[in-house]
Amino acid sequence: MAFRFLLLVAGLLFSSTVPAQSTDIDALLDEMVKVYGGEQNLSKMDQMVQEWALVARMGNRHGTDRRSVNLPVQLKVELTYPDKTESRILNGANGFTIFGDHPAQAAAPHQRDAMILQLMRMYSPLALRIRKKALTLADNGSELVLTLSVHGVVSEYFVNKESRRIERVAGTLKINGNLMSFVTEYSDFKLVEGVLVHQREDKYAGTVNTAQLQLRNIEFDAVFEENFFDPPVTGVDSLITGNSIRIIAPPRSPAPARQRVAEDLESGHGAAW
């Protein structure tokens, strides 16, 4: 009898504690969707173009950052500086980089992961709610933390307990066998066409403030051409077939991953990660 009673108590405890996190996530995501403008408005962010004014802290370099997103798996980032340009394209599991007028190159693993992380940063609360089965929720004392993993890339969304706004997103990438954290802080929130949008981003690689960005323009329900997220074929230097790319004549010998990251951060290319 006593054993049956203990089983009953254990069953009650199990049924009340296990679903708690799931219930908390459901409630939190519903509140966030409402705060950010509601389901109908947030669905407009699935196809979106953002244009940002960019200041890379190293060298005080000024440029623009244009991001085109087509959820769930497509992203194109076009960085323009006075003396150089860079494009990053994520199309499903494939990533490509284009430096200046050089032909497209298959992204190195850390570059592709950085693109996935950047796409994850652009998830609205509605996009997160759709992926709630892959989310976990924690409380660090001052913030609620939603954690999501996509293709091995982990992103943490830090949610203000009172406003229910996402105020920063953190991700950790493995570069040359070492882990490096990338954090983007969000501020200056305003309603744009019924959607709550942050107008400022401050980016950090480790503890280094790499860039500040100010939103110039945003287009919801964007329409993209069929091949918009495919890497362009430039001259005869590259051969692109289907979803793969083979460089026939690379513009330069690839540097080790750690060196490429250092070069990116120093030149400002890595400022938008």
C-alpha cells in the first residue's frame, strides 16, 4: 500500500514538473509574438530585406550591410565599403563567399556556420515559435534565455523579463578547433509597419566591439528572383553545377582559418558576423 502511494506521489510530481518548461516556452513565445506585432505582422518577416549603415570599429571604416532573407534556409548578405565589397550567400546547407570581383568560393566551415548564425539572429518570435520543439528555456536571473541549435550551430536569445524583447543574441563558433563567441546587442526598438524592430546593433567578437550598425531601411514581404540566392558565375574562373562549386583558378591561396578570421576582423569584413 505504501509502495503504491509512493508511486502515485511520484507520478503526480512527474506530471507537474516535466511539462513545466514546455508550458513556459509556449507562454513566453506567445507573449513575444504579441509584443512584436502579432502573427500576421510577423509573417511578413519571412521574406525581408534590411539595409544598415555599418561602422567597423577597427579602423573606423564606414560601409553598408544589406541583408536579404527568405526563411527558412536562404540568406544573402552584401557588405560594401569604399574600397572593397563582400557577399555571403547561404542557400540551404551550402554557403558561398564572394570578395570583390573574384569568383564565388565555397565557404569554409566556420564561414558557413557564421552565415547560419546570422540567419538565426534574424528569426522573429514567430519563427522561433515554429521551432519551439528544438528550443530550451532557462532563467539566468536577470533574463530569460531561449536556446536553439541548427546544424550544430547554437544561438542563445536573451529576452528581457519585463518587455519580452530580445535584447541580444549570442552564438559560439568553432574556428580552427577553438571556440569564439559572437554577440549582437539590440536597442532602439520602434514599430515599423506594425512590427517591432530594433534600429541599432552592436556586435562583439569575444570581448571586442567590432561594429555598430544603424537601420536605414526595411522591406517586408520582399519578392526575390528565382536565382537570387545562387552564387553568380563570373567569367571562366569558377565552375558551378547544381548545389556545388569547384574553383578552377582560386584568386589566392587559402590562409589557415584562424588567420582568415583575424584578417576579416582587422579589415572589417568580420564586423557583420
